[in-house]
Amino acid sequence: MNETIKLFISDLKNALSDLFPIIVVVTLFQMFAIGQVPDNIISIVTGLAIVAIGLALFIRGLELGIFPIGEGLAVDFARKGSVFWLLLFAFTLGFATTIAEPALIAISQKAASISDGRIDAFWLRMTVAFSVGFAIVLGVVRILLGHPVAYYIIGGYILVVLITFFAPPEIIGLAYDSGGVTTSTVTVPLVAALGIGLASSIKGRNPVIDGFGLIAFASLTPMIFVQLYGIVVYALGDTGTLETVAEAIVATEKATARFHWQSLFWDLIATVKDVAPILAVIFFFQYAIIKKPVAHLHRIAIGIALVVLGLYAFIVGLEMGLFPIGESIAFDLSAAGNRLLIYLFAFLIGFSTTMAEPSLLAIAIKAEEISEGAIKQTRLRVIVALGVAIGIALGAYRIVVGDPIHYYIIAGYLLVIGFTYVAPDYIIPIAYDSGGVTTSTVTVPLVAALGLGLAENIEGRNPLVDGFGLIAFASLFPMLTVMGYGIYAEYDKTHRKKKEAQQ
């Protein structure tokens, strides 16, 4: 018991240190840029404290429940030797967890209502969910065959770029940003555990090089499938107007950002509903297909309960503290029109919110564990957060000057391809996955609010055309910074060896 309390206190300290950059950024901008103390300061402070507790519970739950059961399933499937059941599990896991994703449901409904029914909410959700299921299957096949992840990802980006030239403008923003909202906070660590467990169980596979990459696939394929869906749908008649995914997300989050104590129970029910499809898939395949009881079931159950409670506390805390003040600052800055402050806020809020992302924290912990400390989790998170910060700042600049998004995204993908050829093998899959875990619970609402606020308040900008894309920028640039770090680290290592040999 004492050991458990010590672990929780340690997790809580780490969570508070993760939230500290957000507190600093929000406080400085609220005091010096906006020039006033928020009315609900007590609620904000309480909310941030609850967020820290939620993060601590979430991480402990991952260690106790989600990671072990995900890796255990992967090992059991590898021993069973049935590729069919393994691929069916991979597809079902991707499909079931995505179809129940609240952000995707909200976006699909919004897209349907503002396109006069042209975009069908059900079929859009089915398209995205199918694309994620397909992505996990493709990622598992890659691990089984031992192919380098770069071939698949580079081919996918080339395909995304080519399809963009044929896709209707009304669908491009939705497609680009859709990859950033398909992988939930629970799905990411579970999918990562599946890939790492599978790579660890197959002779000749390296968990660091082969185990990562599934999340990158899940972020990439929706961009392709949604654009293809748009081409088919808009080829059937006249094009209507489609609001951006950013606006859909902001509208949804702003509705929940007005915190009410009465909503506490329903938030818990909603969290359980989000996790339920994942657990249903896991336990069905564990007992019906593997036909083996879960090892240490009591411990796994406690871990899953901690994950649910952690997510619940995390979301409640965000609604009380971060969402209201973050969105207020974003809109106030964009309305004020001070471009330098806008870019600075975009950079700092991108960095600070990414450092607090549960999905990134889960991946970083796993990367440090399987690399036996060679990849430090804190260093990896800082590098990823730096990439998000650069991406959001550049995306804000694009909206301010009114440039088309295609040029930036295509140039970014070309850089990713170039970096892939010179980066060390061990860093490439982790870099690709980094882009898929940065746009999640904390980052998405604030980033989307900033993009929409800029497009609404800058003369000559159309929110329906210019307000999207920041989520895509936040997913793209971490891949560059992580691979850039790997290139530098390899160069530094070689340089030191040469110096030692000369001495």
C-alpha cells in the first residue's frame, strides 16, 4: 500500500510539472496581453489540479492494465499462429474504437448539417472508421513481413498529395485534419502495446524499429479515404459549403467548456461509453478466440478502472479550467490583431499543451522502456512539443497571410520524405507515431479555436476556407523535429567516436 501511494505521489508530481508550462503561458497572456484577471480564477485553479490528478491516475492505469493486456494479446496471437484472427482483431480494434470516438461523431453530424445532406454523417463515420481499421491491419501486416515502415508512410503521403489535386476544396480541410481526431487517448497506448508486443514476439523483429508505426498508419489513411469519399460524393452533383473540421470541433468543445456541476455524472457515463467498445473487443478476442483467461485479471481490472477514472478527472478538469480561458485568450488575441502576439501564443500554447498530452506521455514511456533508456521520455516529449509549437505558429502565419494550405502541407511531406532517407532507422517509426499522438484531448480544442478565431477576425479570410489546417500542421512538424533530433544524435555519436579514436 505504501509503495502504491509513493508511486501515485511521484506520478502526481510529474503531472504537475507537465501542466506547469500551460499555467505559465495562460497566466502571462491573461495578465499582459489581455490585461485582466479571469472572473472564474478559483474554478480554473481547481480544474488544473483535477487535471493533474487525472493524469497521474491515467498513467498508473496504463502501467497496470492497458499496456500488459495489449502486449499479452499480441503475444498470444503470435503463439496461436493464426494470421486471420490476428488481422481480424487488428481491424475490429481500429474500427470499433474509431466509430465510437465522440469528436468524430460530432464532426460527422456537423458536416452533414452544413452540407445540406451531401455529406452523410453515418457514411462519413463509416469511411473514417474503416480507414483506421484498414490502417491497423496494414501496420500489423508490415510487422509480420518485416518491411521498413518508411516505404508505407512515404507511399501514403505521396498518395495523399496526388489525391488532393482531384479532391473538391470543400472536403480537403476535413480530410487533412481527420487523421488528428481518430485515435483516442485510450486507443493510442493500446495500439502501441499491440505493435510492440507483436514485434517482441516474432523472431528477427526489433520492438523499437518494428513495434512503432501503427498510430502513424491510423493518422494517415483517413486523409486518403475521406478525400476519396469526397470525390465520389461531390461528383454526384453541385458542391455545397462544408465547414471545417476545426469549426466542428470548436463548437463541440465550447458546448462542453461551460462547466456545470450537474454534468459530473454524465461525464463519467460518457467516459465509460468511450472505453466500453475497446474493452468489448479485447475481452471478446481474449476469451472467444484465444480461449485463455486474462493473466492477473484483478490487477488488469484495477488498471482499467484507474484509466477510466483518470480520463474522467482529466476531462472534468479541462472543462473547469483550461478550455474556457484558453479559448477566450485565443479569440481575444485574434480579435486584437497583434500578429507577433498571435504567433507567440500559437507557439507557446502548442508547446505547453503537447507536454501535457496523455497519449504522447504513454508513447514516450513505452519508447524509453523498450529502448532500455536510450530514448529518454522527457527529451522525446520536449522535441515533439517543439515540433507542434513550430507547426501551429507556421499554421497561424498561413492563416494571417492567406496562403493556400496545400503548399505548406506538400512541402512538409517532401521534407518528411527527405528526412526519412537520412534519419537513423530506430527513430523513424517513433517520429511517424509522434505526429499521430500530438492532436488529442488537450491540444485540439485550443488549436482549433485559434484557427477559427483568426479566420473570423482577419479581414479577407473565410472561416470555411482558411480556418482549418492547424491540426494538420500540429501532426506534421513533430515528425520533422523527432527525425531531426535523431540525425543530430547520430552525427554527434559518430563525431565523438572519431575524436576518441584520434586521442
